[in-house]
Amino acid sequence: MFSYHDNKYLTSTHISKLLKQAMSVTDPELTVSGHSLRIGAATDLASKGASFETLKVAGRWQSDKSVSRYVRRLGLASAKEGLSTTLFK
């Protein structure tokens, strides 16, 4: 995932820049970082019932505390009209 046509992979810095550029076009007031992808992935896995052990492996985290920093409550996004917890469909 996230490779150029010549199979050179994007770095986390490249991905973060792409995310920020896309979001600045959509809404310049929104703050986004490379961690947004980790938060989205961890939250999505948790919403599907993944255990903390699974989340730790997927996110390469060592502790439950680290996982807890990334998993978000889905109710916050679903309570606001027009927001989604899905990154891509």
C-alpha cells in the first residue's frame, strides 16, 4: 500500500504531507497528522471487536496504555452530522 508506480514506498513523512495537503483543500481549519491513520485504524479494529493484544500487534505497541492513546470513541464522530469513522469505502 502507498507505493509509487516503480515500487518505491512512501515514507511516513510523505504520507503525512499528502494528508495535510488534502485536508487543507477540504477544510484549512482542520488539524491532521500522520497519527490520524493510526487512530483511524486502531479505532476501526476496536469497533470490530479486536482485542488489545491484536491492537498491540497491529500497531506495534508495547502496552495497553499505548493502544488506549489511539483508540477513539465512535460515538463522537457518529453524533455529528456529516462526520464518518470510515477513511475509505
